[in-house]
Amino acid sequence: MTTFLSDTSPEAEAVLYEMLRQASPARKLEMVGELNTTVRQFALAGLRQRYPRADKTELRRRLADLLLGPELARRAYGSLPEETKNDE
């Protein structure tokens, strides 16, 4: 059996895959949603470290840059604070 998880024994990995196979589609979608939430939380934590003075609104806007790309985020949510200052 080929293993994909380097820190997991082949036996444990086999149990994991069997559990995933048995999970209902609804449970699988729930797990994907939980993973998405976790990724957003990690991304926001990184943004808070990079921009410690940013408020919630700015952090959400910067998260949109990461998720959508800068051009689409700007079109959807407007410019970032420093972009607005440069336009004046």
C-alpha cells in the first residue's frame, strides 16, 4: 500500500481512508467547510502579524486579496487604505 502521510503509520492511514469512505456526503461537505474555516483563521492570524494596526475591516479586505486576488478584491470591496492615499 502506498502511503501519503509521512508522519502516519500505514495501518493508521488505512483506518483514516476507510472512515472517509464511510462518511456521508453531508459529513464530507461539513469537513470541507471546517477546513475552509481553519484556513481563513490561519490566514487572518498571519495578516494580524503583518498588519498589527489594521482594524477588522482592513483585515477582511486583505483576506479578500488572498482569496480572490488583488484585482477582483479591489473591484468587489474597494481599495486598501494605502491605495486610497496614493490616489489622492
